[in-house]
Amino acid sequence: MFIAPEAPHAKWEPVAWPSLAELVHTVADSVDVAMPARRLVAVGHSGAYRTLALWLTNPALDTVVLLDALYVEYGLLPWMRASRQHRLVNIVYETGRFSDYLHRRLPGTRRVDGLPANHLPDARILYVRTDVGHWQLVTDGVALPLALRAIEVPPVASARLDLPLGLPPRDPPPVDDALAGPPSAAQITEPAY
């Protein structure tokens, strides 16, 4: 089950869900399906580090996935050291400075340059540096699926795993002939008599 809670839109706004346990309990009370009991994974992009920092105290949390969300060291180092069961996937575009600091202190970090086409290596601690862009990490359809595969989230039964990661190419917008200007010589054809 994926839960996408409300989050602050700006750094001066308060964290919407400071308690991960309260969020999970609220969702459980609001849906008519059984809540998963196996793993609790938190995924955050950019300023989500403010929420994730508060959630690290939850003993049920076993995996954190960061998508360019390490602007300060907010407790990940002690959290990772507290249990060999804790996992971290850190995919970085512009947060390399703090990510370098953290991963130098986490022996066993598996470093990857760029986003691979199909999968990330199997490792408890993954540090992936990429140049795809801050927002593209969450909008291009590559980084998040790779992270979910890396932590072995089971695929949806009907998912087409043979398709390449990423969004399909967009069709170009239609051109309004009235705004396109005069036709080029190549577009003008002689009438057939």
C-alpha cells in the first residue's frame, strides 16, 4: 500500500504529519482493506527531509528512500547505525554535499553513478548520483521505480515489466495553422491537373 500524505509547500509551513504512527493509524481507520504488516518504507523528495526526520523515531520504519532530500544531517546516521535491518536508498542530484558527508560515515555504502536502465545493485545502503535534475527525479518515471525495485517492493501483478522505465514520449502539441505563419516552399504543392 502506498500512502501519499499532505506535506508542507514551503519550509516555513509546519509538518503536516509529524507522527508516522498517527498517519498509518489514520489511514487504517479510513480504508476498508487490511494494512500491510511486513515493512514500513518512507519515501521523500526535496523538503520532505523535515517530515522524515521526525519519522525516524518510529521503530517500525525500516527503509528510507531519499530523492534529493538530504540538505542537512537530520538523524539518518544514528538511525542507520541503530539497526542492521535499516535500509537507505539516497538518489541525489543537488544534495551531494550532505550526501557525501553522510555516506563517508556509513561503511558498506554502495555508490552508483547515474541511473541504470533496469535496476540498482542489491545493497543495504545505496548512494546514487545522477544529473537528471531535481524535479525530474520524481517526474520522469525512472528514479522512483528503480528505488522501489532496489528495496524489493513486489510489482503489481498486472504491471508490464518488459517496458523501459520512464514516461512515454509526448506527442508534439498541434500547430494552429493561423498562428504558424506563411507556408514554406516545401509545403506548397502545385495543383495536379
